[in-house]
Amino acid sequence: MRLTNKEKKVWIKHITGLLILRILKDRPAYGNQIADEIKRETQETINPNPNFIYPLLREMEENGYVEGSWENPNTRGKRIYTIAESGFVYFEQLKEAAQAKFLELERRQKLIRRFLFEE
């Protein structure tokens, strides 16, 4: 089961969206806080680029999964995001899809490990 480039991009987008929603379930946050927390929680396995995070947050806001408001509407410095009601539903959908994908990856890893290291 080889992924096309398009499928890889969708997978990365879904995982990043899942991570964003997971963080926002706990508390409101702005984009750089979200990126820093993803980096910290994944022990730097995932180091999201702000040029990816912010467009994804805007898309998630347009789709109604998150809500954003300016910390100071006069200066528009930081946009604080919270998870919307539909974001909780979307979180569960993404989590279910990701869990299935991770289980498949683990199964394949196990096959490779068995072939290489068990005699």
C-alpha cells in the first residue's frame, strides 16, 4: 500500500489537524503556541512550520472546526484559537482514521522487524 504524494500531503494535514484539535481541547492557544506544543509533545518528531500551521488554522476556522479571535482587535497581533463544537466531532473522526492508519503501519513494521531480526 504505497501512498501517492497527494495522499501523503492529506495524511500530514490530517495528523497536524488532529494535533491542533487535541491541543485546543485543553485550552485556547495561538498559532506559535500550538506549533511549540506539537514540537514538545512529539519530542521534536514533528516540528511544524508556521507557513503550514497558519493556513491550516485558517482552513479549519473556515470549516467551522476552530474559532479564532484577535487578542487585541485594534492591533491584530495574535489570533487566539479555540475548538468549536463541530471540532470535537471532527477530532473524533480524525482520531479514528489516524488510529487505523497507525495500526496498519505498526503491523507492517512488525513484519519487517520479524523478517530482519528473528531467525
